[in-house]
Amino acid sequence: MAGRLLDDDPRSALAHARAARQRAGRIAVVREAAGVAAYHAGEWAEALSELRAARRMSGGTGLLAVMADCERGLGRPEKAIELGRSDEARALSGDEAAELRMVVAGARMDLGQIDQAVVTLQTADLDPSRTGTPAARLFYAYADALVAAGRTDEGLQWFLHAADADLDGVTDAEDRVDELTGGDL
């Protein structure tokens, strides 16, 4: 039930996840579900605690980006960057690694380290021929960092790439393009 409610009613999803945790708190997937539900409900400390418990129980690195984002939510961007530098982070690849880089870049922006945020996102994954949600999100984050760094023309180009890649409409890249061009594109 928590999974069904997650997008539409994160508070109710969290209530269901908490109930499941009370009944089966020693099962890693239950703790992970509770952590994800708490994350979607904006309960950063609870999410971080549950995700740490799930990782201790099952191992793996798949929750690292969400945990780093929780640290940002708790006002600790330095901790998010530290997670991004960990041995576990170096073991990530593909979309999981890109997701963590986006969180670390956001943490750098939180700290006013805009140029470092741009550099954090500069990897081979920035291939404008890619499509789909992970590519669109990465291109969007890169575009946003470029604009924040005063590199508006480059940022505009990457917002256009994000819009092209965004087959499911998960970003507002087209709106950002209109905002940057005054609707003249």
C-alpha cells in the first residue's frame, strides 16, 4: 500500500510503511520502504535512519544517492559531498552514479560552490543523444548548474537537450527554455 500511495499521498504512504516496520522491522525491504516513504514525505532524519538500517541489513550501495539527499535536506551538504567521495560511491556505475553526482552537485550549489557543481556533472553520461528520464534529469541538473555559473547560453543548450530527452515529462525543461529565451524559441 505504501508503494501505491507514494506519489499521490506520501504522508499516508509513510503511515503504512511505519505500520509495516512495526510488524516486520527486521526485514531489509520493509526498512527500505519506510525510508523511501519518509524521504518522499520530507522526513529526512527518519528516512536517513531507515535507509541506513536497510543498508546494514542487506548491504549494497543503491540507496547512497537518496541518503546523500537526506543529508542535504537536513542542512548538511558537506555530509552529502562526503558520501559522494566514499568508497561505496566509487563502486557505483550508470544511472546510480549519475544520480549521486546530481545530489553532490546540488550540495555544492547549496554551499555556493557553483563551478565545482558544474565540474561534478561533467562525465561521459552528458551525451545529448541519450533519451529517457535519467538522461533528462542529468541534462537538466547540468543546465541548471551552468546557468547558476553565469554560463546561460550553454545552460540553454542543455535545457534543450533535457527537453528532447524527457520522453515522460518529468522535468520542466521546456518552461526553463521559455524563461531563458522569453518564449522566443
